[in-house]
Amino acid sequence: MKGEIIAIGDELTSGRIVNSTSYFAASHLYGAGHEISAMATIGDEPDMIGRALKRSIERSDFVVVTGGLGPTRDDMTTEAAASALDLPTILYPEIFDKIKQSRSFKEMPSMEKLAWLPSGAEILKPGEKIAGYLLVYQEKPIFFLPGVPHQMRELMLDRVIPRLAGWSGSNISRVRQKVFKVFGLPEPLIQEMLSSLEKNNQELRIGYYPNAAEVHVSLTVRGETREEAVKCFEQGEAAIRDILGCCIFDEDGRVLEAIVGDILKEKGLMLALAESCTGGLLSHHITLIAGSSDYFLGGVVAYSNTLKVQLLHVDEKILQEFGAVSRETAIEMALGTRKITGAGLVLSITGIAGPGGGTDEKPVGTVCFALADAQKTLSFQYHFTGKRNTVQTKAAMTGLDLLRRHLSGLDFLDNGW
Amino acid sequence: MKGEIIAIGDELTSGRIVNSTSYFAASHLYGAGHEISAMATIGDEPDMIGRALKRSIERSDFVVVTGGLGPTRDDMTTEAAASALDLPTILYPEIFDKIKQSRSFKEMPSMEKLAWLPSGAEILKPGEKIAGYLLVYQEKPIFFLPGVPHQMRELMLDRVIPRLAGWSGSNISRVRQKVFKVFGLPEPLIQEMLSSLEKNNQELRIGYYPNAAEVHVSLTVRGETREEAVKCFEQGEAAIRDILGCCIFDEDGRVLEAIVGDILKEKGLMLALAESCTGGLLSHHITLIAGSSDYFLGGVVAYSNTLKVQLLHVDEKILQEFGAVSRETAIEMALGTRKITGAGLVLSITGIAGPGGGTDEKPVGTVCFALADAQKTLSFQYHFTGKRNTVQTKAAMTGLDLLRRHLSGLDFLDNGW
């Protein structure tokens, strides 16, 4: 079904809080096979609320309205909806009885307004202390949910999604969706690589979203029948896997840090890092995962050459001959780190994040890596484009991806981007 | 001025990513004294985009449109806007020349579309690799910005806010604005501390924007005359400084990392770090600043106890007696780091980021710090609330703030938040 989401509240339009409820609603509705064509965020103005509601009802199959159901003066959703849809509000005695029993009622008699709902409203969780109702208008379901995030999420999962699934006309079985997370290719190149798929199949839709150094590629298929959707989706999936190969690191909503962590744990390997230009960023990413102490010892942020020599025992002659940013120094850093930490696997990173420090031979964005375990030592030199922060992020995440590829026996990337 | 924000992209309506750009735009526009009456989020559908744009222009003084300016097929904002507003698109040769020089153009000739803009569009950052233009329609400014968050933020701060401030009709000389960056106090507490200021003065408006572990407090004043605005603004400034004291770390748009870096450089001190629960996050923040090698040596990510003992020479007896998360261990880490790096100033961090590892005595969120220089060694124990990631961020940034307070001879915070 095609739906719209309307979030209400001055705290949203003034940017005081981020609208996480609409995001939650959209992702779950989309995951359940519905299409969200528009989301609106509106301040506490009854007239704007009413007009937005009418417009949404007109052009979609269902509407979810969040916020403005509370007892204070600026909670105006119910009045605005009743007035816009020309419905009387009536007193729901079962709600009013509950309110009268509550401790807060004496201090705040305006709570009575929670018991007045538009005529025909069906309370979503009767008998529970949670606002929220369903109104069927022109045969379309309009859900009114509280703006408090955990209450809204509860009703969305327990009531809205199940009710919509059972709604007559729902075509849930004819939509399929999946997100592929891709690392190591820039968005324009991925788009170019996949461009023929969409051209050759009208029912298939591909979306691209760059997320830090990754690109998330979504595949959505709508078929005339369930069988058709499944078949077309499977073809699309296979084609994307075939084209992007091992640059796809996830299809199940996991992050790269967790994927690498799981492989390390499975292999019983302890990891240590030596970071120069990334200044601890990769170490931080690894420790974002709870339980990373099972496979991560720590490491050295050898930002200065002094520490490269003093702590990691990098040979000063190599530093002088090849420079701090060289495969040779990266190898020295990795071997030194292995020696002082006793880690089974070590990765080192040394590069020029910029804006200064570049030369003709080694421009800003040049980053060298080395991987060392008990069997072998590998080194890489890549070039990344972008500002300091971008080069640091691309370098740290490439370090993580090198670990993934090394641990899984996959081919390595030829260069940065 | 009264404005509306339109965010475009299937990745938003499908709930794949949270709409942080509209939140950022709303909070900064609000802080600059504008009123945001509605925000819309729309999928990649030209017809819907066009209708939303026309409706927003009709009922407001300015519109900000984000997203859909990229080179791929699903980027349709420019076409949709041109078609809805009945404007021809024309080729901007200065953009096209840039595109032709880019590496990606050969792989992706469709990048040409970035050079076609609605007739009359003014490029916001000419000559730079960032999409975004201003279109004046029916005498109203319509800003088209990229959806990529950091690009959108850059243009919002550097172009949109200043242009709106100077727009005819808004009387810039009667408006004064400033942002105070605050560290170490939670947003609700700051609101409470400043609540009387707004009540006592109708012309004064205060906005609150939590930004990672910081809170940015904006003061906006509108006077009937220029003199009145200046006077009221100065009173507001003085009151805020008086109430928040040295929790205000900046009034000039600088980041905490740069402020600490400048003091270190001025004092000719070299810094080293020992991080456990923050896993390199603070080191990374310090190296975000270009030129940080002037005052930052690097350090050790002593995530495991093994490395605390092996690399930092933490006394095993102290580890056993007081635990890895204790002021005593933090002091050992700091002294050990000073010894092995030779740094003039050292900060150490060890804590429980969670979700596991907490005890009754030391719950999740307990973090210990030590500061050591040639004169003295100080230690601190704080408690932070929030999930793993939040505890890590609060701890790393508190480490940075401890350095600021220590180096400037200011009082230290009593506890976390």
C-alpha cells in the first residue's frame, strides 16, 4: 500500500530534536512492503495539520500521524483532525475512567482532553496507558500515534504493521527489497556498473546511498504477482552479486567492524594495530563493537616519527631512505607491533592526510598499509581523494576492508578512490 | 522570515537513513531567527517534488530543498523544479569545464547533467566541487542543496544563513546572533539554567542544539532599533557567560580540538595519550586538526590489560587490587606513557563503555582519567549515561575538556552527565 507519514510538533520544526519517529515508521513500513511517498513535519498549528492530513488522505492508501496527542495546550492533533475531517469529537468513557483514577489528574484537569476522540476512533491499546487510535476515513486507515518515540515504536510494531498487513487491497506479497553494502568502489562507478539492470527491467528499482566510505545499494522489485516479484528479485540479486563481487561485504544489515570481528573470533586470532595518519580512527571503529576485547588487543598511535622508532622499533635507516609514508615503513611498523604486542595479526597504516605534506611522487592522499601474521607480510599503497577528514576515513575503513579480504582469502583492491 | 524545508530521496522515505539534514537545517534556521512552519520528505518522484515545491513557495518566504542533485538517474530535483516552475534548464559552462577535467567523467558521462541548472540559478560555491544553487522565484529565495550531510551543512552555514540574513525585508541591523559552545552540562540543565532570561526579555531568543557531547546555545536578539538590539544583545551575552561560566569553551566557531591544540602549541608542550575504553577516539579527534603533529606525539590504545602491562608498564598488583577501571590504574597508565614517549603532558582514559562489564560499585559508564606532566599528576572518576557509543564519545570529549581546563588553569567538572 502507498502511505504517508505526518509528524507533528514545534520541537521538530525548530530542530530541537531529530525526527527519529518518522524514520522508524518509514523503515518498518517499507520493510513490510509498503511504499512511503511522502513524509511531512509540521509545527503545532491546527490549520496546517488539518490541510496536510486531508492532502495525504487524498493521495494515498493510508496515513500515519505521530505526535500532538498529549494533554497540554500545544497538543492539537485530535482537534485539528476532527475539524479538518468534519467529525465530532466524543467522550470515550473507558479512557476517562482511567484518567480519573490517575494521580496526575488532580494537578492537571486538562488531561480530560485525552478522552475526547473523533467519532468512530478505535483505541489501539484499550485499557493501557498509551494514547493512539485508528480512524477509518473514506475507507482508508488513518493511524494517530503518540510522538514519544518508545510508545510510537510499540504501537507501530504491535498494531499498525499487523493491521495494514490484513487490510483489504494490501499487496505485501508483491514487493521485495534488499540492501547491499559495498566497499571500495565510488558511487558513480557502481551506478555505471549497474545501469543496464534497471534499463532492462522496468519492475526493478536500484537506489544508491553513500554512507561514509561505503555505498549502500538497494534493490526493490514490484511484481504483478507474487511469483513474478520473487523471480525478478532473484534475477536482480544474482546480477548485482555477479557485477559487484566481493566489494559487497554485507546483505544482512551488519557493519564492517562486526563482520571482521566475527571472523577474527571464529579464527581465534588477536588483532593489534599501528596507526599513523588515521590517528586511532580504525582502533576506535573496532572498539565500537561490544565484546571486541575478545579479539582486539589494542595498538599504538605512532603519529610522530619519534614514536615509530621508540615504540615500534622502526629502523631509522628505512625511515630516512623510504620516508614515513612508504610500504617499507608500513612493514616495519607492522612487524614491530607484532613483536611488542604478541598479536597474531597486525595491520599498520601510514599516509599523508593533508592538506600539507604532499610531494609530486607522493601526493596528499597517499596511504600505505601492511598486514603481518605468523605466515606472511603483505604491503599496499593506495591513493585516496578528498579533504583530510575524508582521506582519514577512507584509509581507516580500507584498513578494515583489507582485514576482511585477508581473513576471507579474497582478492585485494587495486587502488583507492 | 518564514520558511519550509523539503528533503528529497527514496533513502529517506524508505527509512534507510534518518533525515539528519532537515534537522540540522531547521535548528540553524531557527537559531538565526527564522520560523520553519513545515518540513516535507519526498521520494524520488518528479511530480511529487514539483507539487511540494510549488506549495511551499506559495505559503512561505523562502524554501530550502535538499537532496537529488547528484549525477545518478534517481537524482531528479533539478528537472522536477525546472518543470514545476516552468523554467528552461541551461548548461553552465563553468561547471561543465570542471566536470570534464574530473577523473570520473570518462566512466560516467551522465555527470554532464550536474552542469544543467534552471535558468537564473546562482551557483552557491562557484569553482568548488560541491553542488548547490540559489534560485529566486517570485522574489523568494529557493536554495537547492546536496543531500550529502557534510556538504549540505557546509552550504547551510556558509551560504544559506548569511544570504537569508541579508535578504531584503529582513532587517539585519536589528538582529544580533551568536553561538556559545558548551561542554560538560546536559541540555535540559542548560535550558533550566537559562530559562529566566527568555521570560524576562521578549526580544531575546535562545536556541539549544546538542552536538555529539556538546551543546550549542544560540542567542538571537531582535530590537526595534539597532541601538536597542545591541544593548539587549550585550545584556544577554553577559548573562549567559555569567551563568554558564567556563563550561563555555568557544564563542568564535572553533572546535574543542583546535582550541586545545592552540594552547599546547603556545606552551610548547608535546602531548601523548593512553586510551582504553575510548579505543583511540580521542587520538583521532586530535589528529583531525591539520598540523597536530606540532603538539601531538601519538600514544597507546591499551584496550587489553595485557597491553596496559606490556607497553605501559602498569603494575599488575595495582591492576589486581583496584581493577582496570580505577583512578590508580589511570595514574599508572599516564605515568607509564610519559616514560615511554617522553611527552611533556599525558592524558589517560580507562572505563566501562558497556553494555557488559558493570558492577554495583562501578556501573557501566564509569570512566577514570589521569593527567600527568612534569609538575603533578591528577586523577578523576566520572560517570556517563548512555549507550556504548555515547559513553565512548562523552569520555573522549571529556578527556579533551580536561586538557583545556588543565592547560588554562580552570576548575574541573565534578562529574559526568
